[in-house]
Amino acid sequence: MEQSSVLGKYYPKYHWLKTLGLMLVLSVGLSFAFCPGCALRSEDFLVTFGYNFCYTTGLWLANGVPSELLNRYVDWTENPLRRFMTTVAVSLLASSVVIFGVTTAFRVGYFHKPLWSISWKAFVVPLGITLVVSLFMHSRSFLLSWREVSVRAQRLEKENAQAQADSLRRQLDPHFLFNSLNALTSLVEENDPARASRFIRQLSQVYRYVLDSQDQEVVTLAEEMKFGEAYLFLQRTRLGEGLQVALPPQPAAALESWLVPPLALQLLLENALKHNATSQRNPLRIRIELNEAARTLLVRNSRQTRRLAEGESRGVGLKNLQARYAFLTPRPVLIEASETEFVVTLPLLELQ
């Protein structure tokens, strides 16, 4: 399932001019602290300021830039301990390079000291500060990200529970059961035991799928398509030529590797049947298209709008589906409506 790491957004997002201004103010403050009594335009104050500014800016770059780059290319969720150690190691290495560069520039370039006069003691305090700041940033980011993950999980659980309850209520709705039993009665009266037997199996499969999927966050596309076929068989048996459905070729490997929220397809099919009139003269046409390259499942239906009884539609099904997808992937559910057609595009998810 596509899950983007949320940790990176809790690191400071650097705005270069603002941050450089902050480094400038911090360096002035440190210069007054390290060179008390120095005149503002004296050489001692300017050298102290330059030294502090190079240190603060260099260490900011050495710690901030690697963290942002790693957030783009290395996922915390795969191996958080290794990622943490990598980030700390890169920060300390980059900080050591900055400390050595700044110290060398001032001691050798300005004070004309020999290179070997640089002691390891010059690295202890800056690296210690760097380590403390780095640990603080990571701890804060982890806590905030865990809090968001917890909130997202609770909201997703609530959305799924609501979707499952809505779907179960719809499937067990007396109208659905009444229509299904009427269709079954017609098959029995027509003395068509083969179709009646298949109708019973498909009806059983629909109910079993609804019950089995209620505790699952996602299911394979193969399972969802199999359920969709069973649901459509029941509806075609009842509506006859009033419902025409086109299903896509189904490569088994793709269907098993892609995931969707359970009952997502059923919601779209049910909406199409609920909001549109059907007749043999003017059948409702539903087409399901699988786009492997774009990793989407597209459900389109002709628009033959019919009036609904008050309370028959609450208008929350698609909103609920969009909310469920929002917790699983940044890719949105696309809804397009014209005078003649209604199209919904579902993103297909992958385990990562």
C-alpha cells in the first residue's frame, strides 16, 4: 500500500532568506557574548562575528540539508533504526568537515598558525552541540509523526467502520433482499434450476464477501472484481436487458498485486443503479476499465437520472470513499460528471 512518510514534514522547512537572517542575528548575539567590551566596528568584533557566522551557518547547512535530502530518498518506515543512524552519522561527518574547514580558514588563513596546531579539542564542543540538536530534532519528529499516525489510524478505523456498516446495511436492506428473492422466484417458476442454483451461489458470495471484508483495510483487486461480478450477476438477472455491463480483460498477476479498499467497486455499481433508470429500450450501460499503466480502475456509467424517494440517498457514499482513500494514498479519487456520463477513477494501491 502506498504510504508516504510523514516524518519529513516535521523537520524545519528552511526558507533561505529567513534562516540566513536568523543566523545573522544569532552570530551578532554570540559575538557580543564572546567579545564583551569590543567596539562594534573593531577588528576583534568583526573577526569574532565572522567566525560565529561561518560556524552557525555551516553547521545549519551540515545538519539541515542532509536531513531533507534523506527524507526524500530514504523511507523511515522500512528500517527506522538504520535511517536514524545514517542521518546522525551524515550530520556528524558533515559537521566535522565544517568545523575543520572554518577552524583551518581562521587559524591558518587569518592567524597564520600551522595546520598541525589544530587540536581535536576544537571539535568536541561543536560536535557535542550538533549531536544534542540532532537528537532533539529526531525525537521531536518521531513523537509528532507517531501522534499523526495514531490519529490517522483512528480516523481510518472510524471511516472503515462507517463504510462497512453502511455497506452491510445496504446489502441487507429489505429492498435488495426482496428484489433478489423475487428474481430467484422467477427463475424457479421458469423451471430454470441451473440459473437458480447459480443465483443462490452468487447471492451467498455477495453476503459472505461483505461479512469477510469488514475487518480488512484493503483487499486485492482480484477479490473485489470477483465480488463485483457476483453483484452484477444478481442485478443482470433481475434487470435483464435493462443493464449492460462491459468488464475489462483481467490479467491475473495484475489483479493479485493491486489493492483497493473493500466494497469500493460495489459502491460505484450500486450508485449507478440507484441514481439511474433502466429499461430494455434504454438500458443502463456500465463499463469497467483497468488501466495498468496509470494504475487506475475506471467505472463509467451512462446518465439516465431518475427521481429518488426522500431519504433513499444520503449523498455520503462517494465522500466516504474519498476519505478512506485519503488515508491510504495521496492519489485522489477522481469524479467526472457530464450530461450523458458519470465517471469515477479509483487509484490502485500497491504493497511497499
